[in-house]
Amino acid sequence: MGCWKYWPKIEEIAHKLENYGIDEIYDLDAVDLDEITSLLDEIEVIAHDDTIDFDSAKHILDDEKMNEALKLIRKFYLYIGARLETENAREIIDSDDPKATLDTFHFYERYHGLLTNESKLAHWHEDKTFVFVGSGPLPLTLILFREKFGCKCIGIEIQEDVAELSREVIRKLGVDDGIEIIVGDETSLKDIDFDILMVTAFAEPKERVFSNVWEIVDEKTPVLVRTYSGMRAILYAPLTDTILRGFHKEVMLLPIGNSNNTSVLLRKVI
């Protein structure tokens, strides 16, 4: 049956999301976090089924009947990720043991899998400056790379309130001496000297973001991106060759364990 065995389950999950009022996203704010996290777990059982090869996954993910269900699931995934980060960030700020509170973040262990992959994609050390476009309310990527490699880390966050929340987090954790958060979009890169660049998987609109990045970086700068492949693409639309035109995919590393992101190293080509 392959990936088609999940069709009824995907429809069931999409129906639940409709009942939650996913199209009116703020209705979900009233739903208990444990309840919607359990729904995320149901979705990830499908996403993490490694018995489904890429070709089989493509058949179901490209199916027109799947389109509406995918829209709901991907919207939910974006929402739950932001909510989990925001709630953990606020808990850290209020915590007497902020590091222990950070360790309770739902995706904490998965970030170590990401770090393992992404540490292979560039030369990291304390003399490097790493910039992350779209660092979010809980800048865990920056925190972990600073902790492991001692590099200077800069997060670019477009929403001022989110940027301020993340600044409070790094101050509370005592890592604000090596991590800076600035407000802006990808065009802010023009004003920064950096050695390694990463673009969040959720950067939108992708065509504009990568077009601007292409204009700013040189051919030697490693550009790291996170995307979704195989059945994990149920969670979020993958980066396409059209979006990444002007870049060469130099290395692609598939997720480790229950991580969701495929890590890709890009280089600008002329």
C-alpha cells in the first residue's frame, strides 16, 4: 500500500484541523498546548515513516486531492512551531533555571541532529561570524552554534516584538555577549560582515528572499538552508529548483533520527 495507507489518516487530521478553526489561526490559541502537540505527534508518525521512499512520497504529496489537506497541515505545523518556541522563550525568561527550561523545549534534541549535519557543511570556529535569517523567538540554532564553536552569531528577525523576546532569552541564558539579534529582513545582510549564512526553512516569500540573498553573497560564502524532503514534506513545502535558481546545491544531508529538516549547502553561481 505504501504511502497511500496514510490517506485516510491525513484526511482525518485535516478534518480535526478544520474543526479547530485552523483557517482562523487564532482560534488555536485557546486550545490546550498538550492537545495540539499530540496532533503534531500524529502528523509526524506519517512524516517520519522511512519505509516510504521519495518517489512514493511524491505521488501522494503531488496528488490534487491531497492539496487542501496539505495546506491545513502545513499551516498548522507553522503555527505549532511558533507557539512552542514562544512559550518556551517566555518560560525561560521567568525561570530560576533557564538552561534546564531550554532543555525542555519540544524539539531540543532534534536540534542536536541538525547541528551534527550542519556542522559538516561549513568550517566553523571562533573567528567566524554566522548569520541566521529568520531566527525567531527562541534562537536555539544561534545558541547551540555559539556554545559548540564559539563563533559570533547574529540573528535577523523581521518582527520587532519577536526580536525583543529572543534578546530577553539570550540575556537570561547569559549568552548575549556572543549573540546579537537585529530587526530586519534578508536585505539587512548588506550591512553585516559575515562568513557563513543560514536561511530559515520558513523564510517567505521565498523567491524574493533567495533573489536578494543571491545579490548580496559572493560565490565563496557558504549558504545553508533547511528544507523538507520525502514524506517529511507533508509538514512544509520543500524548496524548489526555481526558488533556488542561481545557486548550486553542493551538499544535501538527510535528517538524523526524528529531525524534520534536510540540510543543504548552497553556493552562488554566476
